[in-house]
Amino acid sequence: MGNHLTPSELAKESGLERKDVIAKCVELGVPIFNGKIDKTLFQTTMQEFSELGPARAASI
């Protein structure tokens, strides 16, 4: 499977709802280009955010 997925495909792989994938992309600054999201960038950004914790990440 390719590295650029639709929000629905990424939601299925990540265990999130489609709307939550889109919300996280907007919140964390992960681009959605032509309706596709870079899976690796999304996963890496989500991992970094979870390691920082919400309080620390909010100050960035």
C-alpha cells in the first residue's frame, strides 16, 4: 500500500475515526494535499505529540 492515504484509509489503519484524523492533521499541522495524507508524517507527528504531552505541546 502507498504512503499517501485518504483520511478514510488512514483512519482504518490508525484506529481513529475519519473526522478525528482530519482534526489531528489540522491541529498538528500535517498537510492534506489533494485529499491525501502522508502516512509516515502523520504517524511521526502523532507520536511526537504524545511524547511531549498536551500541556507542553500547547506551548509550542
